[in-house]
Amino acid sequence: MNKFVENWGRFLNGKSMTTAELKLNLFRQIDTMDENRLEELYGIMSNYLASQNNLDEWSLLSEQQQKGILSAIEEAEANELVSHKKVMERAHKKLANALQS
């Protein structure tokens, strides 16, 4: 039995591999992929790593910031949106009033 099959069997049976074995196993699988599958895997890995970064960034936000974002998502999902034009009109009015004061 070759080492790849042996390690893969250990993985499937829930037996842990060393970090070096995991990396080597992944490398061997990646090395035999055709170009389309390799590009697909690259996209999946990129998305996975980006989502991990997003989770890390989320934990850096204050509770108030997190609540604000969640509230905005709920409003958007309920189609309670304000158009860009309307937001800009309000901002211009506030700025004009502030400059006149």
C-alpha cells in the first residue's frame, strides 16, 4: 500500500496525521490535479481564508458596531433601504446647516 493511500485511510478513520503528513498529503493531491480543478480549489481556499480573516475582524469590532451591522443587514433583508440619492441629499443638507451655524 502506498503512503498516500495509507495516510488517507488514517484521515478517514479519524486518526490524526502529523502536520508534515497533512501538508505532504495535500501537496500530492494538488500536484496531480488538472488545471480546472486546481483553479477551483484555489478559489475555494481563497474564499475560506478570506472568511477566516473576516471572522477575526468581526471579533475586533465593539458590541455596538456589531449590533449596528446586524441591524443594517436585517433592514436590508426586510427591504427597508434608503437610496444613495436620498442619503446624499440628507448629508448635503446637514453639511449646509453646519456651515451656516
